[in-house]
Amino acid sequence: MDIDLHSREVLLCVTGGVACYKAADLASRLVRAGAGVTVALTEAACRFVVPLTFRALTGRAVHTSLWETSGGHDMEHIALTEQAHVMVVAPATANILGKLACGIADDLVSTLALTASGACPIVLAPAMNSRMWAARAVQENVKTLRARGCQFVGPGEGRLACGTVGPGRMAEPEEIVAKIAEVLAKG
């Protein structure tokens, strides 16, 4: 599937889960589709993948903290979402879904999501253990986020990192790119 994302800016937010390796593939696919990709990583995501991986794939600085500055007077967490046509959280862990549903902004990614709300669409690609995905609290958070306009892609079913089989796998990068294109086409 050829998807053209030229002149589109994607803010890719990566949270801490085993599926982080797919986020690197996603960043690469977005760049090949012509998108400008800016990456923000949570502290937990940095335990799975290093920022340098995304810098090499996107050719851009990678953001990891609310407290970093570009040297200007812009508040990075606001400036990043003002430039984005779409914000994507992949993987979207149970933790970040809960934060977003409750309006908690205690790290860069959750703060970016609050500032993106209303500024650009948000696409979430959940990834977690099947029992976590089925948990009532998680499903209520998903319902809340859908009601607020967040778009979901996945999760898929299959073998999970813990060895069990079931729902909870992050959607494949090509599925996420297709969802991004669909969301952007809607305006």
C-alpha cells in the first residue's frame, strides 16, 4: 500500500512497553511515506529503546523530558503539538491510557496529549497483556478516550511478550500508518 504523507507532520509518542521496537519501524515507515516525524519518549520507553535510534530514523532531535529546552522561549510541549498534524501514541500502554482518560499530565507524553487535544487528532495504538486489556478500568478509559475523539488502531491478537496468546498486541506499523493516513484524510 503506497501512502503519501508528504508535508504532514507526525508527533510520534512512545511509551514504555516491549512493543517499543515496533515504534522504531513505525517511525521509519512514516519517514519513507514522506512525513516529518518528531519523536517524544517517556522515561520508561528509554529503558526499551534509546533516543538515538529515533534520531537516526527521523533525522530530528528526540524529546524525552518536560524540562528540556531548545534555547528559545517556546514551551516545547505546546510548540510540538502546534506543529503536528496528528499525534500518535505507539505503544499506548495501560498506564498512558489511564493518564489520558483522567487528564493527568506528569510527564512529557501525557502533557503533549493534553496540549494536542483540540489542536490535532490523536491516534492510540494500545499494547499490553490480554488481562490488562480486558480489565474494566482499561476498557472504561478506552471508552472515555473514544468519546473525546481519540482514534484507536488495534490491539491485535496473537502471541504476547509474556508468552500468552490473546488480544493486546500493538497493531503492525503498516496498519498504524494506514490509520494515520485515514485520520488525516478526514481533515
